Amino acid sequence: MSATVTNNVPTTRIHKASKAVLDELSKEMKLSKVDVLDIALETLRRERILKAANESYARMRRDPKASAKFDAEVAAWDTTLGDGLETV
């Protein structure tokens, strides 16, 4: 993949198959190709963040001391549920 700038508008080459998918999604979603790409990139970014968080959580759960510390902290916060305040 390479990028160039033409008339102050950045362009990026994509494979023909990706272009076909982009065209299809753009038409189906009734959005511009730029908007479809923005949504796809944001979705991928969020997926990666969640994957990293899940991996960190799993790593913490494999450590008995860290897991017990986490559970104790959650239990301490759970006591605030009975404070009589309304939940929003």
C-alpha cells in the first residue's frame, strides 16, 4: 500500500477486491466511501483496544495474587451499590 497527495487530498491505493467491497458497502449503507473507510478504521481500532484489554485481563487472572487483589477491589466497590443512591 502506498500513499500520495494530489491537490492536497491524500490518496491510498487499495486492492481491486477491497475496492469492490468498499463500493458495495458504500452503496448498501448509503454512505460515502470515505465515511465507510472511517467507520471500518474506527471499528478496527476499537477491536484492537478490546483485544488488548481482554489479553491483559486474562493475564491478570492467571496470576493468583493479582486476581485476588482485583476481586477484593471489586468487592469493595460493590458495597457502594447499597448506599441508597439512585442508579442512573
